[in-house]
Amino acid sequence: MNESAEPALRVAQWLGAHALPLFFVALVAVLLLAAVGWWALQRYTRPRSESRLPPLVFLLLRIGIGFALIVAGAAGFAELADELLEEEEMGLLDQALTDALRGSVPAAAVQVFAWLTRLGDVAVLTALAVGVAVVLVWRGRRWLALGWVIALAGNGLLNLTLKQVFERVRPVHDDGLVLADGFSFPSGHSSGSVVAYGMLAYVLTRFLPARWHLPVMLAAVALAFTVGSSRVFLRVHFASDVAAGFASGTAWLAVCLVSIRLTQWWREGRGGSGL
């Protein structure tokens, strides 16, 4: 690494040395950002029956918001992927942060993250996918069940494909709490948690009273962020792997939600019952 990058290296080491309190600060910031985003959505995309906008403008506004999320997530992932392929600096910064974590996080905190990370395991998300799909079919919401399954299965396939493309080796994780094999970039736990718990929040809002919608969404955001962050604390992923997982998961989640909403409007336009 050249001398101009040494300040960035020191920042990475400082972040690793103060990772646990910074995690809670970041979690609060993410929740606040999500709450503001939710308020904006409620303010500017009210139900069609309550909106003063013409139907076409109303539809285009909602599609535009979904498209913006897709572009933002894809752009974030592309930037991280470009840095990984073209520069060695990001890898050195990742390693510096990971090394700093080794002695800075209490063992009890690491153990808690080892428990929480299981919520993003393939077995757990698969069981969740099957269970929710069965309930939706039983409730007569077959189209929503199909969207749910496609979202989770599609993200799994997308993540596997991206891992094979980049073939990044995982950091050394020798504490024995959590063992992970396969390639590292992007983090499947991060993208899987964003998609699974984001979709679960969307499904729940279709059945719960409006007063529960914001708490459910914030719980999903907190859970996805925590599961993704746990991979860094457990040193089974580099920080950029997790950031890329968040980005790709957000983009895919936006694609799925926009597709589900468009399908609902199409069915309603044809006299169907929606999703």
C-alpha cells in the first residue's frame, strides 16, 4: 500500500478497535434512516384510493421509487466489485479491520453474534421460506406465496453465482465459534437476511393492522443489519463482503417488491382479487 493510503489503513484499524460501540451507533442510524424513508413513503405514496394524483402518475411514482432502490443497490454493489477487482487497497483495509477485531471485541459479545448469525443460515432461511409459503397457500394467497418463494430462491441463486464470479477467499477464522467455507464475496448471510426478512415484513404488512407496519419494518431492518454485521465480528467475512451483500440484497428485494406490486395492479385491473 502506498503512503497516501496509510491514513485509510489507520482508520480501518481504529474502526476495528472500536467496532462494538460503532455497531450500535450504526444500528441506530440505520433505523432512523429507515424510519424517515418509511415516513416519506407514507407521505408521498398513499393508497391509490386516498391519493390526489392521477392513476398513471401514482403508478409511475411508486415504480420510480422501486427503480431508485434497484439502481442504488446495484450501483453500490458495482462500486464494491470494481474496487475488489481493480485495487488491492480494499483488501488490505478489510484485513486491517479484521485483524483489529481479533482482540477488541469481548468474548461474550462474539458469542452473542455467533447465536444471532444462525438466523441467516441457509437451513433457517429455507425453513422460513417453506413455512411462510405453506401458510400463504393455506390462506389462499397463492400469487403472494409464489412471489415470496421466487424472492428467496432467486437471491440464493444470485448470491451463489456472484461468489463463483469473484472467487474471493474468506478471512482466517480460527476461534471455532462459527465455521464457514466457500467463497466470501458477497456475503450470503447479508443478502439473504435483507431479502428474507424484508419480504417477511412486506408479507406481514398485508395481514396486520396499519399501526404494526412501522414496527415490523424496523424489526426486519434491525435483524438483517445485525445478522450481516455478525459475519464481520465472527471474522468469516470481510466488511466489504457484508456491504456488497447488503447492496445486492437490497437491489434484489426492490426488484421483487416492484414485480409483486405490478402483478397486483395488473390482476386488479383485470378484475382479480390482487395478491
